[in-house]
Amino acid sequence: MTIQCSRYEESRDKALELFALKGFGQVSMRELAAHLGLAAGSIYHHFPSKQHLLFDLIEELHEELLATLTLPSKRARSSENPLCALIRAHWNLHRERPLQFRLAERDLCCLSDTQQQQILNLRQQYERQLLKLIAPHTALVGTELEAAGHAIANLINNLPGWLEDCQLPDSQRLALMENLIIGAVERTLLTFGISSAA
């Protein structure tokens, strides 16, 4: 059973690399099977469909993003700023899974409407929890609340990729990311008269 799980994970990782390199829409099932070292007809024994595999990869990333929101509360007793802990968790996740972030950003549109809705539901859940974590006393409601959560989530999730090509050491890029996000969050919360958790 463990061998099958590790083979499945290895196949998913190889598929992820191919999708990220060529683009999901440019990869045929035959090409995917060849890349994984499988006979063309046998790939369906491993994955129900190419689309199902893409959904699995994007869903996993969003579940990991949700999991990052529990880290600051676990460190509540420490002296670290909860927002800094959250930023570091996102930084680490981006470093561990850069290809999944690329797929989630670029190839979400390749999923079925139902799959896209499931990802959107996860994304909205993540954005609401993120805002609740960094601004527990928010007075925002409705579209203002959604817009604030969406903007902050996009900044936290895209900034590591944007800073990737900077000619700075990792520690300086992380410090820059922390300063940019904390500054943006504090300014946004001040604009709306909201106190932050930090």
C-alpha cells in the first residue's frame, strides 16, 4: 500500500512538472503517459482524467493554504507577530510548491465549471479566515470584506513569485515581503478604521 502511495505521489509530481513546463492544455494524455513511463491505455488506471489530476493538484494547494492559517494561532504564546508567522508560512509553502502556485494561477480555467466552483469555495473560505486572523474586529461586510480578503490573499500568495527574480538573498527577499505586506495590511486596515490582530 505504501509503495502504491509513493508511486502515485511520484507520478503526480512528474505530471505537475510537465503541466507547469508546457501548460496543461498543451499536454495530451498520450504525452502524459509517456512522461510517466506508462502505456497510453494504462494511464486511466492511475488517473481518471487529466482534468481530475489538475483539480487534485490545485485543490491540494488551497488546502495547504488553509492549513497555513492555523500556524499563527499555534504560535500565539510566542513573541512572534502573527502576521509575520503567516507570511513566513506562505513564503515556505511557495518555496516548496512553486509549480502548484503556477498551475493554480494559470490553468484554473482548464477545470470544469463544477471543479472551478469547488476551488473558488476553498479560496473564499481561505480569504475569509485570513482576514479574520489578521483583522478579527473588522467592520467590513459583504463586498468590502470579500475585496479586502481577496486583495490581501493575492498579495501574500503572489509576492514570493514576483520577488523570485530579484538579485537579493532569500533572507532579504523575505524581509522585503514582510515589510511590503505588513505595510499594505496596516494601511488598508487604517483606511477602514479596523484594528489588526498584530
